[in-house]
Amino acid sequence: MTSGCGGGEDKGPKAIVVWNPFVISTLASREDVRVLFDSTKIPNEIVDSVVVAKSSLEKPGGEAFACAVIETFYEVNKAMADPAKRDDTLKAIGQKFAAVSLEDMEKVVKQTKFYGTPDEGIAVLTGAELPKTMETVVGFCESHGIVDQKPSLGFGDAGKAPDAALRFDASYIEKVKKGETGTPAPAPPTFSLAWSEYPSWSVFGVADSTGIINGKKGELGPIEKKWGVDIELKEAEYDPCLAMYGAGQCDAVCITNMDILQPSLGRPGVMVLPTSTSFGADACIVTSDIKTVEDLKGVKVYGLEKSVSEYCFVRNLELLKQAEKDYSFSNMDPAAAALAMQQKAAVSD
């Protein structure tokens, strides 16, 4: 069978677990690879979000920063929901999101269910399902060594759970929904948001390029002026974004609900904005000789360990009644894993 990378001996990995844009780019690069399983089997368990450090929220302007980030997200989503603006907005997100075409972005959006309105975001953060989901996620991460210990969780505003390592708080979305504004300041405080390429997070790059905000430090767009804060965008790969947050090098980070657990032990945070849920955006991609999950026994599966990728992999094994000990998950940066499979390149362990 032909392949998009010109054929040749396949020395690359036989199985990888990655997220978009690596899922869609890998599937497009070769005809002899396919999705074995994905996050559609664990609906709503993976919550993509913006988490702000508790210490940053408590600074002057911290709450206004959270609100400005939230309003920025919804402004881009408004454009995406407008038939007259949808194509241009998706194209813009696609360009920020690894130069993905409009056609592919339509596929990506289906795999990434955006929480595109304040009502949707509030429903996630205040609904009865979130505590149950987090109980499952925390229990899994604790039992698999993804977290050093179980972090304390809180649901509601600071008064309800002041000492939680990770709190889920809809009050900032509610302020934006009500049309509240900040206080203009002659020298607005600067807060930073670390983000990586992912459909609902590339929205912030689009907001910068379209003038909704100005992501450069010291320069303000309309929403920043409205809330009296300066948003500095820090774009990086996903793992470095997590490291930045843990090291206190950013005030907020785009991150999943399971990947924030470990950093929250050392730096308590507040999920102020759920951006989307993965519904096929995280996947195990295999070569054509892997017919069933049992064929993965004895095969190294590459992905970012102790992250959403390992979670997606092992949770799917559980649902398929497979013993985790019979399978091998090897740590590898998702971009590198995807590139190795796309180019049929040997992997150094």
C-alpha cells in the first residue's frame, strides 16, 4: 500500500497515542495507519480548560484577568457560531492550529466539542457530573502514579473551598455573562497565559491575530482595556506549558483536568474556564499489521507518559477488559512520536 511519505521500509513506531493536530496529520500522511481506539469511548472524562493559579487570582487585577481570558474565548466562539464568519474563523484557527485546512478543521471541531457559550461553561463547572468525573480521574491518576498524592478538590467559589489544591469555579464566567467590566488602569497589571496548539486553545492565538486582544506584553487590545489588564500570551509545546505553570513562570495555563492534578499539589489553581472535551481528539494510531488491541501485546506504544495520553490509553484498555500489565506504554513527546510514525523513522529508546 502506498503512503504519503513515499514508501520505504517502516522502522517507525507501530503504535502511538497522541492528540490533535498530531492525530489528523498522522492519518493524512499515510494510508496504512488507522485509529485503533480513541477518546470517544471515555466521553466527558477529558476536560480541556484554562486554570489560573490561586496566587495570581489573589493579586490586584487577578480576577479581571480571569474574566478577560474568558470573554476572549467566547468572542472567538461567537464568530465561529455565526454562519457569515464561521469559515473565516475556522480557517484562522486552522492556521494557528498547525496550518490545518478548513476541511480538516471541520473534522477537528467534531472531535473536540467546544463549550462555546457561557451557559455551557457554567453547566460543566456547576453540574452534578463533574465531581463524579473528577473522582474517577483522580482515583485513576493516583493508582497509576500519575500524581504523587491525591490533591484536594473544591467546587464553587473561594468561600466554599478556600484550601483546595484545585478548585472548579463558575463565578468568573457568570461575571462575564452578566456583562461586568473591570476598572481601567493607567498602568494595567500584566498576567500571562501559556497555551499550546489544540483546537479550543488555539482560539487565543486567533484572538491575538484578529485584534480581540494583543498578546504582547505591554500592549492592549479592546478586551484587555475593558477589564484593565494586560494579557501576555506564551505559546509553547504542551509539556513545556505544564512546566511553566509548575515553575510559576505563567499565571494561567491551557491544560486538561487530569494534567493539572500534579502541578496543583505545589501550586494550587482554579479552573475558571472549561474550553472543550475530547471526543476523538485523543487517539491510539496503529499501523496496518495491528488488527486488534491484543496485537499490541509485546509492542511499544509511544506517547507522553503521566499525561492525558497515558490516561486515554489505559482507560481504553480497561473498557476492553485488558490487563494493563500486558501492554507497554513508552514515554515520547507527542510531536516526535507522530513525526516518527509519519516518516517511518526508527525510535531510539
